[in-house]
Amino acid sequence: MTDTPLEFGDPSDLEQLRGEFRGWLAENPLPERGADEPVPVFLHRWHKQLHSGGWVGLDVPEEFGGRGLTTLHQVAISDELGAQQAPGVPRIGYLAQALLKFANDEQRRRLLPRMLAGDDVWCQGFSEPGAGSDLAGMSTVAEKRGDHYIVRGQKLWTSYAQYSNLCLLLARTDRDGVAHKSISAFILPLDRPGVTVRPLKAHNGDDEFCELFLDDVRIEESELIGNEGDGWPLAMTTVSYERNALDTGHLSKYGLLVERLRAVVGERGNDLPDGLRSEVGRCFVDYEGLVAHTRRRIAERIAGVEAPFDSSIDKLLMTRTEQRLYETAIKVLPEALYEDGNEVFAEYLYSRAASVYGGTSQIQRNIIAKRILRLPS
Ligand SMILES: Cc1cc2nc3c(=O)[nH]c(=O)nc-3n(C[C@H](O)[C@H](O)[C@H](O)COP(=O)(O)OP(=O)(O)OC[C@H]3O[C@@H](n4cnc5c(N)ncnc54)[C@H](O)[C@@H]3O)c2cc1C
């Protein structure tokens, strides 16, 4: 039996899968990151290693390069990775779901196996300087010219675009139409003439974000995903999976840190201020609440329950758990503040972004109020 948090009466083959994966991981451990190797390049190597073992896209149908298993199998592998403190598969779960749902058969057959294998690396070109929370207000335009489109505009916060070769791009195909009904989604190869990718340095020294300038970029009609106007539902599908707690190994990682903090309280309890002990208690309660919530959401997904707005609850709970946990950890574990390159401190810094990426916490509260609780605006 596993002591990882998502053990809750799994199908019989799940334990076997976890065992196989642990065996594989023991023989194919996380590689060393090179001294000057950028994190995305290192993660891409790890992605390819996982794929070579058959551990990417477990819940994607076999005809599109996956293993045709269930969400639960995919979650179990993410969970095992988190429990080993190993990074998960980078940034593809939610993109794969968008293609599965909206791309045509030819696009799915061509793009999904390459995405899962890491042969194509995708970024997400949604946000713009004037359109983040208000995504429907985007101003990038794709003008139809016979069998192709000409795209003009600017994207912002495009994570790791400089390490990607394809972009899932949103652009307006009807300037005069209703805002969210006139957005379309495209596959944009980043080496197209007219595309400029400019990385930006963040406060933690990472160059995760990029600006993307699109100056009269030609996109073929065959690179439109779905139909014109499908961009909004595609974007909502993408962010609902991005906001979802299930596809990450984060829970296991949080669980390990909560246990570490509890151990310190056990050893140094009387030396710690009362307030700090209570904070560790809150972290434990948040974590247990998130685990219970995630179990329910997994069960719903397996039962085929469509509850897209509930991903806003996932996102809020994850953000609260993660931010409180790392805030507490840097107070309880003094080395976090003094050690060069300390991982807990790095995670603390990154946790500040959780209330922004994939839609801010205020926007999640708006969605819960309007769409789930049906409160008047
Ligand atoms: C780490 C990270 C990675 C990211 N990666 C990508 C990526 O790969 N691709 C991509 O397209 N985008 C990416 N983003 C951008 C992200 O989606 C946006 O930052 C986010 O949607 C918020 O938009 P904004 O930054 O323009 O803030 P704004 O929309 O300008 O919001 C500013 C503030 O106003 C509040 N606010 C705005 N509207 C309302 C309202 N109606 N009610 C209440 N409060 C409101 C917001 O909550 C926020 O606090 C990333 C962001 C981060 C932090």
C-alpha cells in the first residue's frame, strides 16, 4: 500500500501501475541538472525520459499517442512523482485536453503524439498587455485573406516561449462581433516570419515570461483549431484544466512539507512561538481539506461529471494551501532564508504567483459567485 495522499480505494490495476512506475523510476532516476542548464531545458530532458518509459499521456487515447487509461492512472503517476520530489511532466496536460476537445482529427493525430513525446514544445499565447483577467478584451487580430490569416498584435507573460516551437494562440477573427464569440484559436509555429519572442527577467532571476510580437504573421487556414469563434470555449477548457488540482504532483509535495513542519514542531515545540505552532496547524488543516476536495473531484471526473466552474474552487484552495504553507515554512525552517539556492525559499517566491497565473484569485471568486452560487452581479 502507498502512503501517498490519493490512496482511496483505487481500481486493482492501479497499485500494479504505481509499482511498475516506482520500479522504472528506480532504474531511471531524475537526471542531474547541468550547472548552466536552464530549468525548461532540464525539464524537457526529464519529459522525454518519462515519455520513453511510457509515463506521459496515460489518459490520452492510444490513437493519439497516449496509453488509453483513465484520469486516475494519470493522477497516480503525478502523485508518485510528487512523492519522490521529482518534477511532473511540464505544461502539457491542459493543452492536450484543449486539442482533444477542439482540434480536428488530422490535427489531433499530427500534434498530440508529438506533444506527448516532447518533440514539439508548446507555449500559451493568451494574455496581452491590456487583456489578462479581461481576456475577451484582447486586441490581437487575425484577418482572413482567402486561404490564410494575417495576424497582428502582442502577447505578454507567454511562459517559456523562447524554449517552445509552437504556440496555442488566441486572436480576434471578427473585430465587430460580440467580444468572446469572435475569438479563434490557432497553432502558431514560432519560427514564422513576423514573430519576435522577447524574454523578460523576473524578480527571482528566472526568464520565464516573454513578450510575443506578431507583425503581419501568416497563419494557414489549416492551422485554425476547430472553427472560427471556438477560441473562447477552448480557452475556458484550457484554463479549467490548468486551474485543476488533479494534474500536478503538488499534493504529495505539500504533504511532505507539512510533515516536515510538524516534525519540527514535535522537536522544538516549546521553543516556537504559539502563533507559529498554530500556523503549522492551519497548514495541516488546509492540506487535509485540499486532499479531501481533490478526491471528490477525481471521483467526479471519473464519473464524467462536467463541472468546469469548480476548477475555480480547486485553484483557490490550492493557492491558499500553497501560499500559507511556504510562508510558514520559511519561518519554521531558518535555513530557508540563509542557505544559497534553498529550494523551500525558491518555492516560497514562486508561490506568490499562484494567485495570478491561470486567472487571479479575485477572478476565481467572481466565477464562484456568479456561476456556482448564482449571486446577483
Ligand atoms: C507565473 C505566471 C505564468 C503565466 N503564464 C502565462 C502564459 O504562459 N500565457 C499567458 O497567456 N498568460 C500567462 N500568464 C498571465 C496570467 O494569465 C495573467 O497574469 C492573469 O490572467 C492576470 O492578468 P493581468 O496580469 O493582466 O492582471 P489584470 O487583469 O490587469 O489584473 C490586475 C488586478 O486586478 C484584479 N482584477 C481585474 N479584473 C477584476 C475584476 N473584474 N474583479 C475583481 N478584480 C479584478 C486582478 O485580480 C488583479 O489583482 C502568467 C502569469 C504568471 C504569474
